[in-house]
Amino acid sequence: MNRSWLRGGLAAMALTIAASAHAETKLLLSTFFPATHPIYARVLVPWAKDVEATTQGRVKVEFAASSLAPPPGQLDMVQRSIADVTLQFTGVVPNRLQPELLTELPGPVASSVQMSHALWTTHERFFAKDAARYKGLHLLALMVFPPQEFFCVKECPSGIEQIRSSKIATTPGTAARQYGALTSGVVAGPAVRYFEIVSKGIVDSYVGVTPIDALSFNLGPSTTGMLRVKDLGTAGSFSLVVNASKWSAIDAADRAAIDKLSGAAFSPRMAVLDETNAAATKKLADAGVKIQDAGPALVGGLRGAFSFLDEEWKREVAKRGVDGTAALAFYRTHLQAASGAAPTEARK
């Protein structure tokens, strides 16, 4: 009787130990994006469901009800274990994520899917050596949002002199410096605050946002045109990261399974953003916004004015041991191959 009880107890203990070895891990994801944004509802949520499915429920991603830190503090939030996973916008932490800023350098752009894949591939080949920027974190994926456009509140410029004498709303950072090289009329601030200055006609144009943003921030009614500047486009990038300690605690097989859903494999999920952006562009056009390509004279003037940004970026990443010239050429060549575009001097 006692032996039977002992055998039963040992068996139960063994089952308990086995179960604990495969205990469920919950990852809390916090982001400043609202639940209605396509990156949240149609990209991150499906990815989280796939993580749970591929790990057979052993790893579950749960979403915080609201952001647990302001946009610039997302990486620190995860490092400090306030949340386990987040999506960090490069533009608000430029000193830390300097390599990822290459998507904000005026140059060729493509679809969100293509740019995301190109950025990840460039990271693997050139940026991974700069591990310090993700200290205490594990990088799951890099994603690039659709191209940002030049939106006109008044008449769209046809020459460089019109831009020199205009007022332009920009986001802080690269965009502000980019147009600050041309005009003293830069009004820099978060895109969420564009509405007041755009709707009141305080500025002649606004930049640093996508058609999706133009609709989200209710800027459409105040917009007369959208100017596409060939080969001098920009796009915002984001890093999907998880706390390194929390990541290490996950079973190795499950980590490998999650990695297979991430990295380069994450890029096709960004098709959702491309579809949403195309729909937003059509909606703007249907509302009377004139969509046009910038003329060669304007493009030439802008190319000369913006060229300093590439050189500055190369010098900054060189301090991290990164060959900026090679990395930039690799990224842009990758986009050329993906889009089937012919090489141009601007892409070198």
C-alpha cells in the first residue's frame, strides 16, 4: 500500500516536472499604436496568434490596454521589463538606432514589403555587428512603412525657389534637417499635431507622413496635392524587439519556431500596409487631391540640397564599425532588384 502510494506520488511529481519544463510563457506587448491601426490589428495581432500556434500554446503574446511608455521610451520600457515586446519607431531614437535611419535618407523607395525585406537583409549583412544598440533586447524583425510623400496645402511647387520661400511642416529629426537645408520656414513637430497648422493654412506643405497618416490625422480636406519626388523618397522604420531575459527563458525549440516567423519572414506581413496605403491614396485622389510626379528641375535641385544627409549618416555609422557606403549601396540595390527599377546616379 505504501509502495503503491510512493509510486503514484513519484509519477505525479514526474508529470509536474515535465509540465513545468513546458510551462506557458506570456509576453506582454505594448505599443503606442491604437488597436484600430492596421499595424496593430492586421499585422501584430495575426503574428501573435501565429506565435501561439507555432509553439502549441507554450508562448502567448498579450497586448497591453494602452502604451506603457511614450514613443521615445519603448526600448527602455522593454529593457526594464515594464513590457516584454514592443515596436520602436527609429525616428524618435535616432542616436540609438542610427543604422536603421538609412530608410529616412532621400533615395529610392519601394513597397513596404520590399523595403522591410531590404532593411532586414542589410541589417544581417552590415548592422548586426553593432549589437550595443539592442543591449538587453532580442531583435525579432525590422519593418518599413510605406513611402512618405510631399503634401501640398497650397499650390504644389514646380521649382526649388518656391520651396526656399515656403513654410513646411515636418516631423523632428531627419525631415526637419532635410528641408531646413532649403528653407527657414520649417515648422517641426509630431505629425499628430499637424492638423492645427495645416487646417489653418499656416504652412504651404507638409512632409514626413504617408497617405495613411494624412487621412488618420484628418489632413485630407486641407490638402490640394501630393507630390512624388522620384528617387528621393523617404520612409519610416520600426524595430520589433523582445526583452532578452524573457526571450532566453523560452525553450530553445520555441525560440527557433518564433524566429522562423520573424526576421525576413515578417516582411510579407507588411503587404497590409501597402494595401491600406494604396486605398488611402485613392481616397485622397477621389476627394480632389492632385497626385503628380515632381518635375526634373525640382528633383535636380532637391537632390543637390539633400546630398549631405547620406554623407553625415555614413560618418555616424562608421563610428559603430559599419561601412555606410557599402550598406547604403546594398540596401538601394536590393530595392532596385525587387522593384525592377533601372539604376540611377541617385541610388549609388
